[in-house]
Amino acid sequence: MFEFLTQSNEEDAIGILKNDHNKVKDLFDNFEKADNLRAKKKIVADVIKELKIHASIEEEIFYAAVRPQIDKKIMNEADEEHHVAKLLIAELEVMDGTEDHYDAKFKVLSENIRHHIREEENDMLPKARALDMDMDALGKHMLIRKELLLKRGVATFAEEKMVAASKGKGDSPAKNAHIFKAKNPVKKSAKVLKMPKAAKSTARKIVKSAKKNTIKLVKASSKAGKNATARMAKMNKISALKHKTVRSKR
């Protein structure tokens, strides 16, 4: 619906952002196809570099320019999506690729970024295109900043400092996966819990009482059965005598 609003040349602000989006999406696809650790680590490094530079020029220049005229909710959600992505990036940077959660963490990063891209391209960027703003001039400013960041590098994010300070303790799911696996290994046979003496005594009494009641019931049933059989035999005998007497009279 809003495609005409996002059409742009590659060097205006929106065109630059969309080109960056396409580049990282291609890298995400390549990671899915990679079949060895070396290739995966190279892709992860490339993605991190692209995202850090992209986030910097987007936050410092593009977001700063359009924020006053774009719905506050849209901008705040974009900020939080950047924050989550930066945390994942910071955690990936201190991993060597052999960790159990390495692929999973990068997968979650890719899903987060893909979602962020969809929201920007379907909502924020069309609204920004409709503003009375010189996107070409803004794009030139972004390209100058991008070139400088490529040469000098990106300043350390607050999220990187947080992860470094936590020394891995902040990644609780990955950590707990190993802690609980080590402390509570799955055993072939479950360990039987010991029953307290008082409970054992009570259990024995219950079992003994149940046995006695069962025996009484069986005996009673047996006695009742015998009595019924005797009564039936007696009735049959009386019936036979009556029949014999009737025949004699005839």
C-alpha cells in the first residue's frame, strides 16, 4: 500500500537503511546454509560489524531527525528492539562458536532483526518518507558518518559494557542449561525415597488390616457359597421326593 512512499535512490536516507537491511538478511540466509564453524563465525562477524554501524548511523542521525514527527510508540519500540539486538551482539562477541547456545543465540538475533526490519519498512519508513524532510541531504550525512565508523570503528555500546561486567552471569538460560545438567543428570533408574519409620509402621498396619479384611471377606463368601449350595441340594431333594410321591399315587 505504501510502496510508493518508500521508493528511493540508494543514497538517500531511506535507501541507505533499506540497503543495509537487505545485506544483513542475505547474511542471515547464508548462515542457515553454512555447514562448518569457520564459515559461521565469519558470517557472524560480518553481521555484527554491519549491525553495529547501521545502528549507530540510524540512532545518531535518522532516528534523531524523524523522532519529533513520528509516533512516539513507533520510535520507542524501535529503540527497545535495538537494545535487545545489542545485548545479543555483545554476548556473541565474547563467544568462540563452540558453545551449545552459539547457533541458537545468532538465530534469535536474526529473528529479532528481521522483525525490526519488517516494522521499519512497513510503518516507520513510509511515515518518514511522507515528512517534509530532505532525505538526500540526510543520506549524505549518514554516508559520511558510516565511512568514518568503517575507518575508526564503533564506540562501545552500553550493552557491551553490561555483558562484560556480568562476566557471562547475565546469560542465565545458557548458564542454567549446564548447571542443572551437571547437578541433576538423568539416571536410568529413579532413586527410591526412604520412608520415615513412623510412616513405615503405619503403612504396615494398613496392609495387615487390609489382608485380614480380605481373608474375612473370602471366608464369608466361601461360607455363604457352601450354605447356598446346601440349601439348593436340600430343595432339590424335597422336590424329588414330592415328585416320587405323586407318581406313586398315580
